[in-house]
Amino acid sequence: MGSGACWTPLARALDGEFNVVMPDARGHGGSTGPDSGYSYDEHASDVLALVRHLQLQRPVFVGHSMGGMTAIVAAQRSAANLRGLVLVDPTFISPALQQEVWDSDIADQHRRALSLSKSDLLLEFRARHPHRSSEIVESQVDARLNTRLCALDVLKLCIPAIPDTRSGPKRTP
């Protein structure tokens, strides 16, 4: 339930050496939120379409949580054209655990967050994360308020095979 804006401090740190693109996944942040199309494969297709559209040469994918799984799927589909892959707490969970998360109260929690005012949600986030900067907390609250409920559908859709990353990246000749 984040957005590209949540990565702004990192983007500033990388700005001199890299061109940083921080897209929002569909249904998150400033992206459109269709009623369907939330599988990891569809998210990866969005990423790869953006790479083609921007004519990026040998990008480095960075993905957090659901974005980590999206980055893995996109990397598997474009490994020869990829310079690197950074995964931050990817959701490498089994289908059974994914179903358990879907069956939990995650949708109700998000529905409740969406019913709050921005100021009330900011108060909750600041209380829960007192050591985070105001910039990060505000971007997380904005992202949460701009994440459509249907974005959680990724939890009930088929997850891709979890890649074996223990032996390092695999390159195609």
C-alpha cells in the first residue's frame, strides 16, 4: 500500500549517479485503478511496458514487498536486458500463507484507513512510527489513502513460482 513517492529520500540520494523512475503500481498512488488486472504478471507487464516506453537501457529494478515480487517476475521476463535487481522484503510467501493473509482482516483494516481523514491517519502513523521522518510518514499516509481496495486482489490471485535466489542471478547467454 505504498507508492513511488515513498522512495523519494532514496531517489534524492541516487540522483547524481542514476536516473530514477518511481512508478506507482496499478491501483496505488497516482496510477489508475481498474477493477481487475492485479496479478503479479500484469504488474510485471506494466513495468516492462514502462521500460520500453521510456527506452531504458539495462535498468536496475528495485521492488519492495509486492513490488519485490513484481520486480522478480519482470526480471525473469527480461533478464538479458537487466543490469540489476534489488529486493526489499519481497513477499515470497506460499500460496497457503497468501490465502491466510487474504482471509485475514487486511481488507477491513484498509477499508477503515480509507474512511479516516488524512489528519487522523497521520496521527495514527506518527504514533505507530515515532522515529520515521515526517516526509516518510506523510508519503506513506498519502500512499495508503490512494491505494484502491481492489489492489489487494493480488493476494487472492495466483502467485508466481518463488525463484531460487540462493545461487545468485542467472544470466542467459
